[in-house]
Amino acid sequence: MGWQVRRGRQGPMTDSVAEGHFEIVNNLGLHARAATKLVQLASTFACEVEIAREGQKANAKSVMGVLLLCGAKGTIVDVTARGPSSEEAVRAIGQLIASKFGESS
């Protein structure tokens, strides 16, 4: 689990792409409060952020989209960010997930 950076093609429209693979570790999984925290964090970055689970993708800046992924404890999610601050976005989301969304369990 972790994240990596992939650079876009060379040229004037080059955007960096960062990707991360993270395990949901909090007992309640990706429930409403956790999804809201993830969306609030993703929304602070100018880049596009997508979260996916088993091929199902959602805009990480949409609470409904994130909730529809139904991420229980142990679920692996893929986070992809494209554009400015993509590396920082994936790193921050990974840290939020690893911190159990600030929950004690």
C-alpha cells in the first residue's frame, strides 16, 4: 500500500498524476463522517481527485459518490489525482485514511 507519482506526457498541457492504494483501517469503514472528511480534504486541492474500489470510480470531492463505494474495513481503495498539487492530495488522503479518519477505533 502507498502512493506513487506518474508524470504526464511532455508538452504545454503536462499534468502530473499521482496514484495511491490504501486500505481502509478504521472499524466503521468509509461511513458518512469519514466520507465527509475525505471529501472536505480532497476539495482543498485544485487538482481532480478520483477514488475507486474494485473498478467502481467516484469523484473524491462528492460525498454521495464516495459513499456509494461502500468501503468497509479492509477495503482497498485507489486514489488518483491529476493536475496541480496531485502528489500532495494523494499523500494527504493516504494520511487521513491511515489515521482512521481521526476516529479512536
